Amino acid sequence: MHPSSEKRLELCRRPENRRPVMYQKWKDLLFVHWEFDPAVIQKTLPHGLTVDTFEGKAYLGVVPFFMCDIRPRCCPAIPGISNFLEMNVRTYVFDDRGTPGVWFYSLDANQRLVVRTARRFFHLPYFDATIRATKKDGISYECRRRNSIDSSCFEYRATGELERPTPDSLEFFLVERYLLFAHDRKRDKLYSGRVHHSPYPLRRVEFEIKQEAAIGQSGFDPPDRAPDHAVMSHGVDVDIFAIRALNSSANTSHP
């Protein structure tokens, strides 16, 4: 069941009768996406998830950004832990009920405690990385995964505001995502987690990719062309809700 427009808009609303378990701020995000063959992406997904497409095209994205003021609901931010850098590789999927969300191939972070906590309790493919970022006229961002000689290097800066994307636009499809899927390989079980934030204030972006290693590290042939879509946002304040195991027909025999 392909996601309906109503289902996509429904996920933009705050979950009812649920309290956040964590608060985060996502700042200075660069979204770069390449078109990919849906069949190629589908082969990488666990049973129970289907690649989501826009006008028949699937997308693979790389998103470097700043994580700020990360804290559990009942605790203050902790210096040295609550602020770090993160970069993810992602695509877009839906489950057998037509619920759309994000599928992460990797999430590199320069905060070891976060990496271990997310792997253990959220079943997300976090990796230790050395990440450096500087801000001057724009942002210079370099990520190198632990035990790798290759790095991903981006330079980017906002050049102007964009109107809020309409639900039928590519920008909305790529950026306005409020649910993630995760997979516990040992138990072969799918999970989902909700987030909520105001719509991203999007900006046009001028950028240069000096090196890109993350897509290859995720098992794909690195693209030999510039991204098919790029946009930037200065960020949003985010409420994080508890991750939950999926209970569906697809997951009864193959969780």
C-alpha cells in the first residue's frame, strides 16, 4: 500500500496522547540527494519495508548537521555530551500499512556515548567518527569514520529563502519526514519512532562536495555526478518519542 497524501500529512502532526522522551535541536542541515534505481534500494531493505518513490524515482541522501542541546525529558543538557556532530545516509520507505518514513544506512557521530546508546536501545546503525566543522562565511564539514582512510567533505552556505514546500513537491517528500524505521537484526524485528517539529525553514544552498565516502560505505556504488537535489535548513527544535516494535502482518512471520 503506497502512502496516501493524507497519511503523509497525518505524520506531520504531533502524536496524540504521547509525551516526548527526549528533546533535540537539529541545526545547519545540508540535504543532498541522488536519484537511485528503486530496485537497487529495495534489495537492501529488510522484509516489511518498501522503497518510497516520487514520480517513480527513489532517492539516496546524505545529511550532515549539528546536534545541539540533546537531553532526556526530565534532565538538563549536559556539557560535553549534549552537543555533537552527526551525518547520516538515508532513503525513504513505507511499511505494509502505507506508513512512510526514513530508513538509515548509517549515522556517523563524534560522541561515543551516543553511538553506543543508539545502537543498543534504538537499533540504529550509528558509527564512531571524527567530525570537524567550522562556521565562517559558510560551513566547512568533514566526517571520517573510525578505522577508515576516506572522508566526506562538504562546504555549504545558504543563499536565499525558499517557500514552504507543498505536500505534492519533491522538497516535501525528501525533507518533511517524521517517522524512522529501525531493524534489530539479531531478533529480525522492525521498530518505528516518531519525531515532531515545525516544518523546516528551507534555504537555497551553494555547496561543494570535495569528497564523499558515506554512500560507498553504505554498500552502494558512489554516484559519479553532482546531487540531483540539494537544500539547506538552519534548523528546528525536535521532540523525540519512544521507539516501538511494529506489529503487522508482515512482521508476524518476519518481524
